[in-house]
Amino acid sequence: MKDLFDGFYRGKRVLVTGHTGFKGSWLSIWLHELGAEVIGVGLDPLTERDNYTLSGIGNRIEADLRADIRDPDAMKRIFTAWRPEIVFHLAAQPIVRLSYAIPVETYQTNVMGTVHVLEAIRATDSVRVAVMITTDKCYENLELPRGYKEEDPFGGYDPYSSSKAACEIAIQSWRRSYFNPEEYGVKHHVSLASVRAGNVIGGGDWSKDRIIPDCIRALEAGRPVEIRSPKSIRPWQHVLEPLSGYLLLARNMWERPAAFCEGWNFGPVENAVSTVWDVASALIACFGKGSLKDVSQAGGVHEAGMLLLDITKAATRLGWQPRLDVAGSVALTADWYKRYATENVYDLCVSQIEAYSREGAWK
Ligand SMILES: NC(=O)c1ccc[n+]([C@@H]2O[C@H](COP(=O)([O-])OP(=O)(O)OC[C@H]3O[C@@H](n4cnc5c(N)ncnc54)[C@H](O)[C@@H]3O)[C@@H](O)[C@H]2O)c1
């Protein structure tokens, strides 16, 4: 496989929280293929069809740990025992609609979980780089027709979005208080950044209330796909896009620790911004079967209508660019769901990473 990161990850000890989840399983597979020693920390996967389970990535990595990020002592014990050099923190309760039902747990996991990971980083002297994954929903959503920039104010209507905005504020505080770039090399040696991606799609996600898993479940059951928010506009992107950005950023942070420790948007190309209805239509077109049913109704829980991300900063300062338009992202996603039941899922994921990497590194 073409290594987009010039061998940087070979032999690095990388801790991934949330490795049993959708994005974390893909990141663990990619890191493993790049030669990193991956230490995964998460809860049990939710279904037997998750990418983590089907790919068997847990059996390939250095350590496949079960621990709750709400337990501060467990986090410190793991960091002290495994001494990671690089941390990607993805573990979270990431579903907007669920956050309305379990706001306290959402805050405990997302906010205090993040604080516990920050404290575990502080408790060990091995970590050089930490990339904390939040979301595009951390910005105060004013339904603007332009993409949110990194310096826009944080906010959030629902408990999920606001919990991620609170994570951003905690990360900023820990960076100022303990990992200040001006004191790098004198008081500490940690480069800390946060990253915000759009609506991520790709193989192996079976979460409730996400459009692609909803479509696949409906297609498999032979019923129409029910669409709650057909007109909502989202920045869609294939999972490999933000992951490539996180991996590129961490490498830059390692090489110039004080220069990149801030917030970064890793959103899609402009034309990947489209409605929920259009993305669902594109997916069922790839399968050549299925139908959509508009079930939007007044009085449902609030979900953002329009959400766009400005990626100028990642493009100009990191040279990072997304590679797939919305059709390409949906096609790669559909390809996974067409093949997962009959093929070796680890090889399937690697073949998709290989295809994504074929162009070589960003210039
Ligand atoms: N999928 C998207 O569209 C999207 C978009 C923007 C941001 N994000 C962010 O990316 C990250 C990963 O999202 P995902 O889609 O892979 O979610 P996911 O639900 O598939 O995975 C979540 C992971 O977190 C772990 N986890 C949850 N609670 C935990 C706890 N208390 N202790 C330890 N581990 C716990 C789960 O075990 C799982 O491994 C999240 O931080 C999410 O907010 C996702």
C-alpha cells in the first residue's frame, strides 16, 4: 500500500479511544497497515456486524482494551501501562437524537470522558501528540450559507452538539493551562489539537438514526427508507477523508509541536454538501433497488437544517485536500455494504484504503 505519511507511523505507539466504533475501527486498520503499534481503548461493539468485529482488527493490534472513559483511574492506569506516543481520542456518545434521551450520559461520556483522557495524558510523560476528535456541530449553528471557520464561536442546540462544544472549551483550557505552546519543551512536551469533521459515511456503521445504516437496514428488509429530515443539508464525507486529515495533522504536530496545536476543520469538497434525501437517493441508486419515503413531520426534535465547514485552513497550512466528491463517497460506502457479507472484511477495508491512497501524498 502507498504510505501517504512517508513511513512516519512505522513503530509509533498510538492509542486510539473508540477503536471498537465506526471511525475508530477504520483508523485502527489504517494505522496497523502503516506499521503503528495500536493500543485500542473502547467499550464492546454494539452489533456483530460492526466494522470492528467483522474486520477482526482487535486480534491484529498491540492491545485491544475494554475500559470506560468515564473512569478517570482506568484511563490513567492504561496510559501509564502502555505509554503511548500519539493519542487519537474518538470515544464518545455521538448520536444527536440519542443525546435528547440520555443527556446526562452524553455529557458524562463526551465532556468528562475527554477531561479524563486529558488528565491521563498529563499523568504520563510518553505522549507527544494528542488529536481530540469533536465535530462540525461544536459551532454555534446560525444556519449560515457559508462554512464555519475554526475561529467561529462554539455553541450547540442539542445535548450532543453542546457537549462537543464543551469538549472544545475543555481542550482549549488544558492547552492554555498545561500544554501551552509557548512553554513547549520547558514545562511539557505535548502538542494538543482538536479536529472537526462533517457527516461521515462509510462501511461498517450500523448506528441508529444515521442515514446510511438506516438505508441499508431498510434495503435488507425490503422496505422503503424513511427519511426524517429530507431537506437538511450536511457536509458528507467518506470516513477515509477526515481520518487522512487527522493522520496528516498528527505527523505535522510531531515534527513542529508548537505550530499546529489548535482547532482544525476537515470537511468535504464543496460539492459534497447536499441534502439527506439526495445522499439516500444516491445510495439506493448504487444498489439498483429500494425507495425513499418522506416521514418529516412538524414537532420532531430539533436537528440543524444547514451545516457547512470551511476547510481553507487545512488546505493552506497542511496542504490537505479531500479527494472524493459526494458520488465517490457514496459509491465507496455502497461497495462495502454490497461485499461485507461474502468477503474478508479486513481485506475489503484495506483495499478501500489502498484505492484511496493510490494518488499518493498531498502536494
Ligand atoms: N460519524 C460521524 O458522522 C461523526 C461526525 C463528526 C464527529 N464524529 C465524532 O467521531 C468520533 C467517533 O464517532 P463514530 O461515528 O465512530 O462513533 P461510534 O458510536 O461508532 O463509536 C464510538 C466509540 O466510542 C466508544 N465509547 C462510547 N462510550 C464510551 C465510554 N464511556 N468509554 C469508552 N469508550 C466509549 C464506543 O465503544 C465506540 O468505540 C466521536 O467522537 C464522534 O463524536 C463522528
